[in-house]
Amino acid sequence: MGMTVAEKILARAAGLPLVAAGDVVEPRVDLAMSHENAALVMNQFAQIFEGTGRGARVWDAEKIAIIFDHRVPAETSKTATNQKRIREFVAAQGISKFHDVRSDEGGICHQILPEYGYVHPGMVVVGTDSHTSSHGALGAMAIGVGATDMAAVWALGRLVNVEVPATIKVVADGEFRPAVGPKDLILYLIGMLSAEGANFRVIEFHGRAIRHMTISGRLVLCNMSVEAGATCGIVPADETTIDYLREEAGVSDILTPVLPDADAVYEETIEIDVAHVEPQVAKPHTVDNVAPVTEVEGVKVDQIVVGSCTNGRLEDLEAAAGVLRDRKVAKGTRMLVFPASWRIYREALRRGYLADLIEAGAVIMNPGCGCCLGVHQGALGDGEVALATTNRNFRGRMGNPNASVYLASPVTAAVSALHGVITDPRKGGS
Amino acid sequence: MAKVVLRLGDDVSTDAIYPGRFMATVLPTETPQHCFADHVEFNKKLVQGEVAPGSVVVAGRNFGTGSSREQAASCLKGWDLVVVAHNYSRIFLQNAVNLGLRLVVCSALEADEGDELEFTPHTVVNQTTVRTYPIEPLPRARLAIVEAGGLIPYVRMKLLEERLD
Ligand code: SF4
């Protein structure tokens, strides 16, 4: 019986010749990522060692990554103190993949990991963040976990008692129409599957539309796979993956793509012709409340947000700048842009995208999670509406339970910014 | 007997259980005060000590959807609440099991706020309506952790075993 990509990766990591969906395994971990919630992981980690007579040492300091992104620069003394404690821990344990609040190394964890070449095809990646699923875009098995699970990984170097997930195969063929792209595809798929349609499952992406997609686009798909409940989204590695890791991330190690067996067993296969996908919008207050943009056209928007670990990459900023160049964000609407990393920020600066956006009236925020999760900047007022390129629109997500968040692609967000109302991006800026 | 103190629908997100703006609060001793913070009345009852330990939150499908924040499990555990839902989102379920929060899987349960429930190993009895509903098992992968009383004692045990090897 053949194996899916997830099964192959987990089998290797568990030291088994063969695993199948439903087996319980203990895979070794190749990369363990946390952000500011490392403060909680540290707490749980210390508890594990209590009474064992052993000092609390992480299993492998080279395999741990800690990235400050959720609340940077610190917005309260409490956050600042957490960050300080984490810095001390990083130094004491010798953790090398640490990214502080600095313009020469900082950014959102789900951008830093690919950008710095930390994730390779076939790896088992765990992260104390649900959107860790993103890293399947590089052909890895990437699993979001809680802080206590991570403390266990720090202690043992493996995940304990994991059930091998079943895999849903998505085959996306055809070519995208103008103004339609990966964000529309994944919203469309989440609408089809529902918020729990892929719970405890992996989504493996195939098809010509995926093969032609950049790593940025693949990251969007895998990032939001978790919004259908998926443990991970996986795009099997190909030349695009290897080229990205070699040329953009500077990886010189041997890279070996993990491909599914021809007779791999899938729970379900979904075929999509992307030529039929229209621009999509997720309406408040669940991500699976998806409709074609035409259904919500004309909804007044108070705040446009372009950024996040979903759509804060260079091609997203390029798309937004392309729409807004020599134009203005509509009066009565404000636009916030937060690039996913400082490397992207610097490149967007060099290419003039940031200047275009600033001239149009957009506010450029520092790279980080920004207003995505409503803790830091860009909170909404009572009754206000946001249209964001982020990945969640739960009630209260952008800092106010009495506000509403719609989700869409960068081009839909930028075109809507021109008009101050949700607008079909196929109409362009006219 | 345990009273149903909160009745919710499908897709209750971790942002609803524990809003993102309180994420700098991490210690299990401190997270309970922000439990369902945006559900202002319920949060007030919790904080004022009007909810008895062992009380029940009843919800529909996909409880705990969204973020991996463990505070969403630790804040419920802090008040010793029991959750009954049709099913749970993966990371939330793992966190709950890891921390010893009691989750019950029961897709048939009909219960309103104020109803009194009784749990047996395999059923939930709604004493108010005098009806019995079957409990479905939790995913089996984590049973060993439930039995160990949570992930921390489980891992501690593994560490000590490995030292003996
Ligand atoms: S940008 Fe938003 S979704 Fe992404 S890691 Fe940050 S808070 Fe989470």
C-alpha cells in the first residue's frame, strides 16, 4: 500500500518502514518554532523537569527557532518582560535561530522560517502557532501545537502520541483569470470544505495551477489550510521549491523532495479548475462564510489591511502598489500595510512599492503580526468594518467584538481601498 | 450533578474563549480571569465566583477552532469547567488533554442553560428533561496522556525511563 507525503515524512521521522492514517507514532522533530508564547512553553518546560533531578536543557538548541512577531515592539510592560525572559532563555540554552525585534532579522515567524531556509522538504516542523501549517508549502510536514506539546518537544525531541492524519488530495488545474489567485482559491476551498472539513487531516495540493504557483502563493494555500481544520497543507516539493531554497533562502544542503506513491491512499480527491474560481471574500464572522466578491460589493469599509503571514509578501505588496500607484485611498477609509518581514520591507522600499502606497495614503506599519490578531495596532471601532488580507475574521479578532472583518486577496483589498467599499477587483482601479 | 452554565453554537473560536488581546498573560494561574472575556456577563459570573466548579459549557460542532493558544484550555481548566460538544478542533483538543481539562464528546445532547446534567462513563443524562445521550470516545492517540493525568507528568515519566535505559 502506498503512502501520501505526510505518511512518508512521518514514517521516516518515526523510524518505521510504513505508516498509514490512524497509526499512532512518535516522530522526531527537525524544527521546533515558537514566538512570544515561548514564555508559556518555558513555564511548562521547567515543570516537566521538576523533581527529576535533571537540569532543564532543550534536546537540541540548533533545532529550535524563536521569532518575536506577535507584539513587536512590545506594546505593554508585560509583553516586554516576557520578551526579556525569552531572550535570557535563548542565551542560556544557546538557541541559534532567534529573531529579535530588529530590521536586519525580524519578521513574522511564517515568513522567517522559509526566508532563512530553516524548512526543507521532508522535515517534521512543529510550531506553537496554528498557522505553522504554512510550511507544508516547502514540502514539509508542519504541525501547529500548543505550548505544553512544545515543552515536550523541547525535552524529548519528538512529538508524543500523534495520530497519522488521513489526507485529502486537491488537484487544481487550469489557469487563474486576471485578478484571481491563490487567496481566492484557498477561500473557495475552505467554503467548500467548511471550517472543520479537514479537521485531523492533511490537504495535499497537486495540479498544474499549483506547479505554476510561486512559493508565496503556495504559502497562502498551506497557511490557510488550517482554516478548514487541516493539520497541515502540503505542496510536494518540486523545482520551484528547490530554486527558492537555493536562490532566495541560500540553502546549500542536499535537498530531497518527498513525493507521494502512485498508489497512495487518499480519503477524498477534490478537483478544481481554477479558471472557474472568481475573486472570493470570507464574510464575518467565520472563515468558511465564503462568497464571490460580487455578492458583497458595495459594503462600506472603514479599514483596509494588507499584510500578515498570509498576504504580506513581496508579490502582495507589488499587487497593492500596482493598483494604488498615482491614485488615492478613498476618503473615509484608512489603509494599513504591514509587510511579513523586514527583508520584504527593505525590498519593497527599494522597488518603490512603499512609496507608491504612502503617496496613496496608506500607513506602513512595521513587520510583525500587527493588527491581525487585535492586540497591538490597528484595532477597529464599534460597528466598523475591515477588509483584510489576513486569515481570520472571528468576532473580536481585530481587537473589537463589535466590529466586522471581511477577508480577501491583496488585489481585492487594494481596489476596494480606492472606492472605500468592497469592489470586484476585475473592475480594476477605474 | 452539574449545571449547564453556558450554551453556545458551532465553531466557538479560541478568540471567543480567550481573546488575542490577553495573550501576554500566560500563566495558568492568571488566564482564568479572561475566560470568555467578550462574553461579558458570563465572564463576570466566573470572576465573581458565581459558577460552581464542575459546571458545564455546552456547544455544537468544532469547538475551539482557530489559534493554538493554550490559554483557551487553561482558562477553562482554571474554573474547573467541563465542555460538552459535538466535536473539537484538533489543537484545542490536544491542549485540553495535555492540561487535564475535561472534554466530553456528545453530538446528540440537548440541553439548555440551567439544566442539570449527570455524567456516567458512557452517557450524559439531562436530569431536567430526563433524557440520556451517549458519549463518544475521544480520539485514541491521546488516551495514554489522559491516563497519565496530563502531558507534563507523562513526559516526566518518559524522561525518567529514558535515563534508566
Ligand atoms: S500574522 Fe496573524 S495569523 Fe499570522 S502568525 Fe501573526 S497573528 Fe498569527
